[in-house]
Amino acid sequence: MDPRLVALFTRQRERGFSDFAGAHAAVTLPISDRLLNEALIAALPSSAPVTDLELTSRAGNRIAVRFRIGAASFLPPLKLTLVIERQPELPNSPVLVLRMEMGGLLSLAGPALRFLDALPPGVRVEHDRILVDLAMLLAQRGLGELLEYAEEVQVTTTDGSVLVNLRARVPGGTTEREA
């Protein structure tokens, strides 16, 4: 990216995007399974006990997950489904909740799912739920204040993509009613 644009964006961030006061934005960002898988593989530490990780988005807020544990390549891959159970509620609870489904095998797969203990800060497991704290994930990347502009974040799925719907605004300026 052009360093001049990066510097301009940085100055705007430092000023609370004051030159965009009153701006409203609504974005639907489809993230293909291919891009999502590339990002996960790039983010997965080499020490992670998981191999052959692959996500496949399905309609109805479901994501199929296929993976292997460690070097046990002779075993068939494990499969589970993540179901989007609860959306982030901004600003009080910026947490996306996913429920793991593995049929009756989830309790038996407990030892195999120990790799979930190595999730990054901001992502934690509670029983059969995965909680994704958007505020913490953004803060770790030095972007925590950006969530202050978000009014709504909703994550849904369709076959082959995860859809992130975002509504945001920069406070200030005049509204259409005032003009």
C-alpha cells in the first residue's frame, strides 16, 4: 500500500476520524472458504497439534470443520460442525458464540479436541461453545478503538462463504434530519 495513504489513514485514526464526522457505512463482506482457510493456515502456529484443517461454510449459519490431530495420519479426519448461536451485541458484549456439534461423539472426542486449549487470546472454549471476543482480537492487533465506531456486527453463512455484515458510523456532523 502507498505509504502516503497509510500515513493519511494513521492521522485520521489519531484524530478519531474527525474529517469523516457524520459518516455512516453499511458493509456486507463475503469471505470465501478459500480465503478463510488460507488465513487460518497462515495463523496456525507450527506447534499446533492440528493438521489438514479445512472449513466449509454451509447455509444456515453452519460451518463444517475437518481436521487431523498430530501425526496420527492413519486415523480418519475428525469432523464437527460449528453453529453460530449468538451474535455480538455491541457495545456491551462484542462476543460471537459458536456451538460445536459432533453428534453424540462430542463428549468422546474431548481428548482429541485438546488442541482448542491453544487458541489465541480472545478465543476460548466453554464446554461445547467457542466464544470469539471481537474487542480483544482487535485490541491485540492495535485496532481496538475501531470497534467504537461499529453499531452492529453480524456473522452469517451461506454455501461457500462467511458473511460479515457491519454497520458503523463516525459521530458528529449533521444528520439528514438536521440538514
